[in-house]
Amino acid sequence: MMKTQELTRLAAAAGPAVLAGSAALAADAPKVHSAELDKAFEVLATFDWGSEPKALNPIDRAIIATEGDAEGRKALEVRLAAVLGSDASRAAKDYACRALSAAGTAASVPALSALLSDGELSHMGRYALQRIPDAEAGEALRKALTELDGDLRIGVIESLGGRQDTAATPALSRLLNDSDAATVAAAATSLAKIGTPEAAKALVAAVAKAPDAAKTPVTDACFRCAERLVADGKRAEAVAVYKTFTGAEQPRHVRLAATRGMLGQ
């Protein structure tokens, strides 16, 4: 089901009448005539930076109107995914990715995954995949970890953290041993967002061997992971994390933060 914030954003583009309440957006959304929608997709085919964005409003309204209409949503998704495989502009593909972040399902994953290696479009492909709840989206991002490097891989690492993808914990844990400090820091941050006991163990184990440039980010990730564990009712596991930072070898501010964490402050 579409996330409330995405539905609200699309409703805003459709006009004030659609903003009567997020719970009733789909019911209140104006119907989109097929000719109007066809025209909007014609515009999208040649859309570029500087084009009039209101011309695409029928697509936004169609996403809202097809909430709960599996057949209508599927047809719309197919048309949006097709834009990604066309010779449309980057602006048009950016728009399609944003739309698929709200309306996409597993069916859109192949088209979005194909963007992950594109320096210009990778970010928007990840943006959509991160928000598609289907397991296939997470699988595609995890697969990309083995195929990409540099900033593109770091972006995928961040998206896996954004999804709080527990299945990515083993792969992200291995990246804590990477020679690139930025990769280690990104993996640590994502593991903190996942916030499971398994993620916490990997982070604690990585502190001592992290590159100097990544030691502070990994330490910070340990504390954020502990906070997440506390929030999830796993206080014993959180205390175990804090205890590892109470030794005399730790900087004073780290020992103090660990002690406060153990005391629940």
C-alpha cells in the first residue's frame, strides 16, 4: 500500500480538493480520463528540465485514483517502468522513479535495478527501490553490493540502511572490513539503522580494526545501534554494547556516553 507521505505529496499536485484527509485521498481523488492520462505520458516522453511540471499532474492523480485498484495500478506501473528503458531525458526518468517510489511493486524492480550502475540515475533508482516494500527490491539492492564500487556502492549501502533491511546484515558486516574508510562508515551507519543484536555485534567487533578515518563513525554507529536496541525493548543487548566503551583506553567523552547509556540517561 502507498505510504501516507507519498500519497499526500501526490495529492498536493492534484489540487486542494484532494487534500480533504489522507485516509480518504483515494476515495476522493478525481477520476483521470484515459485521454488525459495518455496526453500526460506523451508529455513525459519529451519532458526535460524547464518543462511545465503541471502537465504531468494527470499521472500523479492516476496514482492516487488507482489506490486499491490492482488492475489500474498495474497498467500505470507498466507505463512508468517503460519510461526508464526508453531514450527519455534524465528529468523524465527522475519523475518516473519518483512516481514508482509511490506506485511501484516487484514488477518495477528490474527496470529500477538497471539504473543502479548509472552515475546520473543511480540515486533515483535507489530512491524508488528503497521505498518499494516488496522483498525483490531489497534483493536487488543487496545484489548491487557485489556489482558496484565507489560512490555508487556507498549509495546502495545507505539505501539498505534506509530500508532497515535485516537480510543485508551479513553483507554490510563484511564491508566493515573494507579498506575504504567511507565504505566502512556507510556500512556502520546502515547497520545502526537496522539496529538488531546481530548488527550491534558486528559493529562492536569492527571498532578496533576500523581505519583511523572511520573509527569515530563506527563508534557513533555503535551508540546509535544501542539506542535503537533500547527503543526495541532489548536493553540487555544495548548494555552489552555500552560496556565495551567503558574501558580506560577509551576517550573520556566516550566513557561518559557509555556510562550514561548503561544508566538509561
